[in-house]
Amino acid sequence: GGMTADLLREQIHIGRSLTDKPFGVNIMLMNPDAEKMAYIVVEEKVPVVTTGAGNPGAYVPMWKEAGIKVFPVVPAVVLARRMAGLGVDGIIAEGTESGGHVGEMTTMALVPQVVDAMKEYNLPVIAAGGIADGRQLLAAFALGACGVQVGTCLLVSEECPIHENYKNAVLKAKDNGTVVTGRIAGTPVRILKNKMARSYVAQEKAGADKMELEKYTLGSLRRAVFEGDTDTG
């Protein structure tokens, strides 16, 4: 999400130097370099692509022609059907409990509907959104998914190179510890409730435009990851 096209190519080269096994690239379609990245994965012969935060329909035919396995994240059955019609290899059905930049349907409601819709295409469905332990994995299997995509809980792993303050904030968060910003502007993102979040939401409700809101989040991820700032990060 935060990479430039050139940095992505560099990281692909690093990844390939470390393993002879298949690997994947996730392309966040809100990234300004998304189109360049779509071509880079073809040029670099990346074996698997997942997508998020948008509709990858414009790129799927090119990826499939290059022999890439494609797994788009979808927030609704209608988009799952559209992707299936383009010949993708599987669907990641992601509920709103996730990072937030999808629709408002919950994982529990979304996954079984996507599973049922994909039966006619014989496509596997991977559940995502709010899955962080074995009980939730089991629930995903019960809903018909063949696997899960896990994100946030991996932030607290030993291997994740983020500041300890950030990890502790995730671990200490309660059931009401997050808020989704950007719903009004159509750019939703789930974040921990903190000083920055409260300021952002207040300004958003007051009618601030995207550029005004940008000042509250500019550089905030870097502050959290590297500096351990849990107030304005």
C-alpha cells in the first residue's frame, strides 16, 4: 500500500533471491502507482497476485494471460460474480471487521453468500476480516470457506519489525478500541482510537474535505511504526 512501483520491483527481486518457492504480491488499488505495479508483476513473472481496495477488472485479463494466479478481495457478492466471470482463481471475501477499506457487510454475513454464489464457478473462497484465532478459523470453515486471510494479529509477532508501543497498543485494545475513519469520503480505514482518530472523526463530521483531513494522517503510519507514537500515529 505504501510502496512506489520502483520499490515494489526491488522487493520482488529480494523475495526471489530468498526462496525458490511461489510467492505473491498484494496490490492496493488505491495506490497512485497501482497501474504501474499491475504491469510490473507481469514483467517480473510473479506467480500470485492478490488485490484490495478496488476493482482489479482492468488488469485481470493481462494477469491471466501471463499465467498469474489471481485472488481479489471482494466486499460483496456482485463483485465476486464479476471477478469469477473474468476467470480469477479464487475469491477473498472480506468483511468490514477487517482494515475497514471495504464495504459494511460483516464477515459472518458475507462469506456464506459468496461461497454459495461461487459454487457455479467452482471457485474456492477465502474468508477475511476479524479472524485472529482458531475459533474464528473454525467458524470460517463452517461458513464454507476453504481458508482464511489473517492480518492485524500478525502485527504482534516477533518477526514483525514495528515499534513495541504499536504492538502493545494492538494487544491492549478492547472490543470498542477501533473506529473507521473516512466512511463519509468513501475512503474507509479502521484504526485504533487515539488522539488523532478523535480529531479526524470530529473534523470529518464537521464537513472537512479530503485535503483538510489529510493533515491529520500525513506521516501517521511512519510515526506509529518507527517512533512508537500511539497518540498521533
